[in-house]
Amino acid sequence: MENKIANNAETTPPKISRRNFLGKLGIYSFLAYLGGSALATIRFMFPNVLYEPSTTFRAGSPDEYSIGSVSTRWMKEHRVWIVHSNKGIYALFGKCTHLGCTPNWFEAEKRFKCPCHGSNFDVQGNVIAGPAPKPLFRAQISLSDDGQILVDKGRLENNPDKREGKNFLLSV
Ligand code: FES
């Protein structure tokens, strides 16, 4: 008989009163709220920052670009052509001013052609055909202390008056 009572006591789950249950629910809810707040605060300490690559690069010595040439050497890596005209050296940014595709340089025709909608640009970057509304942009160009060409794609200009200024045309 005693065994039966003991077995019953082991198998019957302990009764929890409504007050007890609500009390525990309140405590756990509060702890969950505190935990969520703490996590949100910790997340706030690490803001979403995008680390973008530098906009500047060294493009070698001016001697490496012969007069009259359009160099595609930096196109793949930096999307820039280095052009050596009889006025000086400039860096043409390879982004079509229509919808942003990358034009190609056609040496035989001396023009840049956009594969997307057919815009054509002359060696200066001026529009000569197609829907592009503005000339190609030039990137800022200068000479570094060690005599190398320094191109900054963070500063662009396509105004025909300003792009011939010293920041966008390197006299060599
Ligand atoms: Fe170049 Fe449309 S993106 S012509």
C-alpha cells in the first residue's frame, strides 16, 4: 500500500497554482525583454559600415604613354583609360553617361562605343552618336612625389570648359 502511494507521488506532476504560473510568466517575460534590449544595445555598438576600396590609384610614369595613345591597361582593374593627347594626359572614366554600361575603345575608328544602346564617344569623351546625354567623365589626375601619375576616381568632371583645367589634364 505504501509503495502504491509512493509511486503515485512520483508520477503525478506537481500542481502549479494560477498565481504561481502567472508570476513565473511575468518574470520570464521580463528577463526576455532585458535580454532582447541587451542584444539590441550590443548590436548598436557595431554600426553597418561599408569599407569601399580607395578611389585613387597610381598609373605609372607619364613616359609609359605615348602621344596619341589610348591605354586600356587600367580598364579591368580601375575602369579608366589613360589618354595621351597633344595637350596632355587625362584619365577617362569608362562609364557610359546613358545608363552606366562600360564602353569599349575601337582603335581603328578612334572612338568609344557603348555595347548597350549604341552611344559613341570621341577620344575626348564627347558624344558623337546614340542616346548618351553627356560626355564621358574624366577623373582627377596629378603627379605624385615619385613622378607617377595619380588618378582619383572620386573626383570627376565632364564639363568641356573645366575638364581642360589642371586637375583633369596633366601637362607633361
Ligand atoms: Fe551606354 Fe545606354 S548605357 S548607350
